[in-house]
Amino acid sequence: MKLLFPNGEHSQVLLSDGVSRVGSDAACQVKLAFDGIESAHAEFNLANGALKLRPLGSGQTSVNGTPIMAETVVNPGDRLAFGDVQARVVAVERASSAPKPAKVDVDDTGATKLRMALPKLILRGVSGAAFGKTFPVGKEMIIGRQHDCDIPIPAEEVSRHHVRIKPGAEGLLIEDLGSANGTYINGKRVQQGLLKPGDELRLDSIRFMLIAPGMEIPRGSDKPASTPAPAAASGGSKLPMIIGVLVVLAVIAGAVWYFALR
């Protein structure tokens, strides 16, 4: 497990098996030199995958907003506070994050073809510092300004550790990590929410669209312009009348010529 400090008082801390002490003393594994933090403030004990937190001295230590007076079990996602310093417990992916090749049918030569498993969900940047970039999401990830984030966004309006995203059955589970400028899904500010394929995730002015492989991106209508029917020939209906007039004129001219010669 590891500790994240959303307000940047300390870089992320990977908790190893055994005891890790929190305090203002230089000998502490997690040194927090701030007002309200005692030299030996609290200590973590990680054993067999279970993490416990024990307060030391008289400084305030709380779990999910509730002060604790004795050793308490903490779990991934719990919010901790040492005095005024906020922290969060995060699970660590032990398995390799690289997708494993998936086997397909044997071809005619008897050789087995391999293909890489594609990520089910992808965040595509559509504005700001993330514009044009794509981020495959195959595990729980942190988006923020700090370089240790899984998806670092170098923008001042983004908090150091802004939001946690986690793949779910219907999309991404979104959890704001106490950011200053907020987290929005389709324009609505949320503390927690579900981001479905096609939805927009916004961190202040930085926007992403969640897409799934093979999903069509909505576009404007591109129907071809209708072709006007050809107009009827304007002179077609007048042709018989013109012929009739010419015939009459010819008869009159012949009659005039015949009587003139008599």
C-alpha cells in the first residue's frame, strides 16, 4: 500500500512490511514538519497485507474524519489526517501493468499467432495540456500535476493529485481527491461518479473524452446535398407551334407569288 498527500505536503510513500513512523522528527519514515505534528505523531504497521495505524502522543490522528485513540485497521481509499495534514491510503498494483498477449487460433502452418490485448477504455484529451493525447486505462490510476501521478498533466489549474480513476463494469469510477478547482462529469461537479464511454471528464479547463475501442465518435450530420431534378426543356412544348406558324407563312408566301405572276 502507499500514502498519497493530495495537498502536496509530502511525496507519495510506499509502505513496506513492518513499522513506518509519521512525525516531524528527521528519523521518521514519513517526515511532516508542520504545525500540529509531533516529533513522533503516529505509526503504521503493515503485516500480511493488513495495515494498522496507531496514534502516538497527544497529536490528533483521524481516519475518515473520526479521531482515533488506539490502533485502528485502515483500508485502501480511507482518508487520514495527522493534525491538519491530509493523506489517503491507496492499494498498490503488484502484478505487471503490461497487457499479456492473448492466444488466438492456430493458423494453417501450425504456428500460434499472438496478439496484444487492447485496453478496454481510453481517455482522449480534447483541450488544454492534454489535447491530442490518449491514455489507456487498464487499472486504478491518479491524474494530477505532480510528476509521480499515473497520468501527469502539467497545468497550474490541475491539483497535484487531482482525481482517481478506476475501471468498472460500465466505465470509469471517478473520485475527486480534494482538488481546488473540482472534477466534472458532463459539466456537473462531482466528488464521486461514473464516467461512461462518450462522456466528458473535466478538470477545470482540461477536458477528456472516454472512448472504448470500436466506438464511433459522435459527429455532425454528413448527409450529401440533394441533387435537384433536371428541369424540363423550356422550348420542347413550343416546337409544334413554331412549325405551324412556318407552314402558314409558307402557304401565304406561295399564294402571293402565284397571284403576282397572273
